[in-house]
Amino acid sequence: PEDLRLISTVFLIDSTGKNANFLFPISLVNPLQLIEELPEMTEVEKPIIKKPKLLVYIEEKESRYPYILQLIQVFNLWVKMQITIMINGDEFPRIYSSHITIKNIEKTKLADEIANSDIVLGNGNIIQKAIGLCKPCIIVGERGFGGIVTPDNFKSRIKNGFSGRLGGELNEYIPERVIWDSVLDILDWNEKQYKELLTANYNLLQNQKTENELFFEQIIQKVSEKHRNIEKNSTIAKFTISGIFGIAQATKEKYVLVNKSTRQIHANLEKEETDIIGLFKEPCTVGDALERSEYSSEPEEFKAFVSELVNEKILDIYED
């Protein structure tokens, strides 16, 4: 948006955060992992696996070249597995073996595909969905290899949106062996490991969902309360200059209000307007500012102008 005064808080529902950190002041950004409603957890039991079913979906968020094409030759060698690869669209080069099935994600129900699989490999949303369905997950994405999702690494993996290796580079090379070893590790889990790990992952995801919802509600309440305080306690509330803006002198009698984050001129100011804004360099009430100003004989006009400054977020309510 052109006018950051209209923004109080940005809820960042994104795996990388780079775009929001570029567009908005970091003080406004609150990373928030979007977690869908989880299905009710049923009894987790390790299935009898004769020919493992591997479901693969790698979201392409940053790369122009489909990352799955770098892995297809690896999957072609895994002839003892049934592999389903989800893609966006109907077209995929015929470079895959007969044990591999290609499906258009837009024409299938992803939850059913996950439920019918033994292991899920990919990044982003499919990993989250698979955890919610108590399936073993291996993170492989545009930013490398994130490994098997376990209770020990869950927090760090969800923090980067299950996107790949922590700190991974775009389209970095992944050795075939590390993926294959992860598959073998999962297949080697005993009944107890299988149940404990997947149940713990599910509970951690559910807890994270609850934490996110509470965080969201608290932010909304805080912002709402702040504005109610401005309306109800305008005479006793303290105000100060918003951290978004700064004042620069253009000429002897002319000043400009500058947006610190975009470095753009927000408004031209007369000296009298600048003087009033300057009264709030240190937090004070409107009444205190009025007493120190040259406008004590014009209280209504002064208060109206200050109210305008508050509405435009040039002045902000001061919170101890």
C-alpha cells in the first residue's frame, strides 16, 4: 500500500517472510503460520508395508524451473516403491518409469492421496496436511533437504514453513543418498517409534495452531483496545510522534513529513503545524501540549488538529 499510516499490524502468512520484510517496516510484521483445521486424530498404527507408497509434491514458489525434474531420475531407480507425483497442470515430460504415477493436484483430493500413502515427501502445505493425518514426512523443497519431521526438529521446520534445509539456497543440490536413507529410516521404525513420533508431531501441530489463534486474537484485542483508549480517554491519554514518521526542514519556513521506511515525503508542513507536532516529541497529553503551545486561546482548533494527526497515525498513543 502507498500509505503505511493505514496499517497497524501485518500478519505474515508466508513461508519466507522476505516479501513482507521488504514491503513493510519490520516493527509491523508478525510472522504467522496458517494452519488449517486438523482432522480428529484416530489410533495411530504402523501399516504392514509390502511395496511402500511414496507421495511427492514439491511446491514451486520461487524457482522458475520445476525442481521435481531434478529428482525424477532418482525416483526412476526406486522400482520397489509405488510413487505418486503431484504436479500443477496436466503436462509433464514422459521421462518417468512405470512405477511412477503423475497426477494433477487440481483434479485430485490431496487429503485422500495423503491418506493412501505410506510416506509423504515434499514441502510447504502438503507436509502440514500430512502431519495432520499422522503420516511420516520428509522435507524436500526448492531450498534443499529438510529431513524427516520429528518432535525434535518440529519447531524449526514449521518456522521456515517446511520449505527445505534451514538456511538453504534456492535449487541447491540434494544427494540422492540422503533422501533414500530417510525413506529407509522411516521403514525401519518399529510400531512404538511410529506411533510415538507421529502422535507427537500431530500434537505439536495442534498446539501451534492454538498458539497462532491466541496470538492473533491478542493482537486484535490490543489494537482495538488502543483505539478505544484514544476515543474514550483523549483528554488523559498521552501521545507521541509515531515511529513511522520524521520531520525534515525544507526551507526556513517549510518542513516535510517523511516516511522513515519508504523515505518518501508524506506531506508538506507549515511551521505552525511542525511546532504542534514537535510538542509531542516527549509523550504528553493533549491538555499539556495545549498549555505549552501558542494556541491556548484556541483550544477547539488545537484539539481538532491533534485529532487529525492521531487519525493519520502521525501521533500515536503512548504505552508505558
